[in-house]
Amino acid sequence: MCTDNCLTDLSKRKLLKYSGGIAALSIVGSTPSITYAASLSKEERDNMSPNDVVNSLMDGNKRFLSNKTLNHDYRAQKQSSQYGQYPSAIILSCIDSRAPAEIILDSGIGELFNSRVAGNISNDDILGSMEFACAAAGAKVVFVMGHTKCGAVKGAIANVELGNLTGLLDKIKPAIKKTTFVGHRTSENYNFVDAVAKTNVQLVISDIRENSATLKKLEDEGKIKIVGAMYDISNGKVSLI
């Protein structure tokens, strides 16, 4: 049987997370826990299909929901990734403090590129970042994640004007018009806000495909997948759109 010293040397990647395997065990009191001690390697990332990556992200959220997240050894992950990074996905999400992608998807250091901007909008700089992540660095998934009760979406609906924020909110406003909704179409109605947030994710995905020939080509060739999701801040669940 492996000793404690041996256990600390085991790679978390002996059994990949998306296949439901346990990488290493450490004993805390009498309770075994998962030790997640190494960052994703190039070989492991390259062996994953885009669907594998999406499943991995959703499995991570299931662990988050059940409060059975991996015992990330961030110090060890930092060490193992210092000479190279091989993230499997790039996340485009909102800056909302209640929606930290790595935590709610139970991912460690070196697993995800993460681009955050209010309202998870797309622009030239973000598209360039996505192209770097996928075309240059080998990520397999572009994951656009909106969330419920989004302040940026609420501000767009309310026609808020405030310095540079005004222009940012203008990028969300097309989603307001394109959202089919029965009920009060106001910023005070969070059911409407959430419906617009979902539409906004869908429009952002369309924008990515329309304005990045690089990403569109990779998707058409089956090398990457561009997917949308909504995070419910009330219950912690990520749902694919």
C-alpha cells in the first residue's frame, strides 16, 4: 500500500477528472480526500476532445454543487505549471464577484484561460485572446458563461449612463430587443433580466463566430467547440444553453 510520502508524489492526472477518476488520496483524520496536485499536461489536454472538455467543466460544477470539490494543492499546481501551460478551455464570463469560474467549475491552476468583463461581452481584444487560447495555445473549448441577476444586464435594461460603462452596456442592448418575454420588461423584474442575460450569451456566441474567422474555422473543422451557459447564483448550478 502506498505510504503518505508516496501519495504526495502521485499525479492527480493518473486518472483524468472528466472520467471520474481519483488522482491521489491524502488522509485528513480518518477521512480520505482527493488531492489535486498537478496541472494539466499537454498530452492529457491534447487527448481530450472538445466534448470531453465540456463534460469536464460540467462535472466540476456538479462537484461544486454537491460540496465535494477536489482538494486542490495550488502550490503544487503552481510548481508543475511554471514551465508551460496547457489549458483545455477559455472561459468568457462576467466580473461579478459571485461567479468566479475556476471555483464554480472546480478547476485548478493551469486548467483554464479566463477572460472576465462586465456582461461577458465580446470585443476585439477578447476575440484576440480567444484566438491565442485556441489557435496558438491549443484550448479545445470557448465557454461563454452568463449568470442570473447580472448587474450589467440590469444596467443595460435601465439605460444606465456612466462614463466608459455606457459604451459597454450598449453592447448588451441588442439582447433586450431580441428577448421574447411575457411580463414586465423592466430592470426590476429579474425574470426578464435573466432572460436577457441568456439571449446575450447567445448573441455573444454569434458575434464570436461572425467576427473571428480563426475560431469559426477551428469550430467548423471540429477542433474546438463554442458553447454557452448560464450560472444561477442562487443555487450554484451551471446549465448549458
